[in-house]
Amino acid sequence: MEYVHETIDEIIKAPDFDPNEQGAKFWYEAYREQRQCQEEMEKRLTKLQGELEELKEKLQKLGNQSSETSSQPPSSDKFKKRVSQKSSRQQFQT
């Protein structure tokens, strides 16, 4: 089997794969590839856990705010009617 262009996972899933034919180098490379993938996933998990904690804290702060505890004044803006703009074609017709 050619190992250069195939990943270990693809090789193992191949119908003609025979684990008894593989030498120590193949299994060592398979282990290293799996370990590298695991380390990357652990880093990503740690990062995502940190992001989740930040979002939980933000949500907690937002949930604790009310009109009495908010640092910002209530909005004084009222709904305004939307002014439609005439297209350039309509402007020239009138």
C-alpha cells in the first residue's frame, strides 16, 4: 500500500487492509496522527469552554438588568414614520 497520499484513516477503512501486514512504523504513525488530532480537539474544546463561560457571564449580567438597574436611560425615541424616497425615474416624471 502507498502511504504518501492517503491518510491513515483512509488506509484502515480500505477493504484490502490487513492489520497483520502492517509494521511498527505504520502503527506508530497512526498513533501519532491520532494523538495530534486529539491534542487539537482538546485545545479547541478548552477555547470553546472559555467562550461559553464568557457568554454565560454576559447573559447573567443582561438578565440581572432591569429599568431600575440599567445604567442607560429609557429610550425617548418614538416610532417615526418611514419617508419613502422617489426613485430617480419617478423624480423626472413629475
